[in-house]
Amino acid sequence: MRRDEPTAGPRRWVLAIESEFHYKVFKPNREILERTLQGNRSESLLRPEQSCSIGQIPGLLKRACSGRPADAVVAAVFGRLRGHREFVSAQLNIPAVAPKHREKFAHVKEEGPYTQEDCDDFIRQVRDSRWAYQFLLALQPD
């Protein structure tokens, strides 16, 4: 499958991570997390049923781990999850490779073709490292 369609595995891993994050974390806490993503903008970055992407999740995790009083409400969202200690200590940050690869296979025209080597790199760093499993497990309610 990697040889014939190298984006298939990484695309599904990204969708699984985004979907689990959406239903376990974002949707129940949308008002708080969307306001955090929005920052000082007056308009929302997201459509009503849209969730944040794998590229936006690290920003939320960074805010949750910041220790700043202004980010306490975001930290409280992650504090209700099974992996709250791992999130706070930043042990479960999304590997930089995941959003980078997502952009590459979503924007082939700008980024060039997504290759089998790209897929192998993604699989090694996201799946084979067991990061994805640990992240998805940590998203479960405590």
C-alpha cells in the first residue's frame, strides 16, 4: 500500500488523531479552546462544526503547559484527561513531522509529490515510535 498510495497510512493516522481530539477534547470544550485559538481576533478561525487541525493542536498543548495564569483554563481542559500529566510535562507533544507531512500530502501542488520515503518517515516517527497510541490513550477521559 505504501508503494501504491504513500499518503494512505499517514492520512488515516492524522484523521484518527484529529477525530479523537475533536470528540474527546475539542467538542466538549469548544468555547474555551476556540477562544484560545482565536487569540485577539474578533472572528473565529473555524466554521461552526469544524475542529482544529493537527497543526493547531500543538499550540493548545503549549498553552496548557505554559503555567501562565491566563492559560489555566486551557490547562484545566487537559487536566480532565487520562494523560494530563504527560500533556503538562509536554511528553506527548505532537511530533513536528505530523503537521508537516499533513501539509505535504494535502498540498501536493505546492509541496511536490508525497513519496514512499515520506510515508516511511511518518510511520516511523508517529506510529512505530508508539507516540500515536500513547497520545490517543492519553485523550481518554480520566
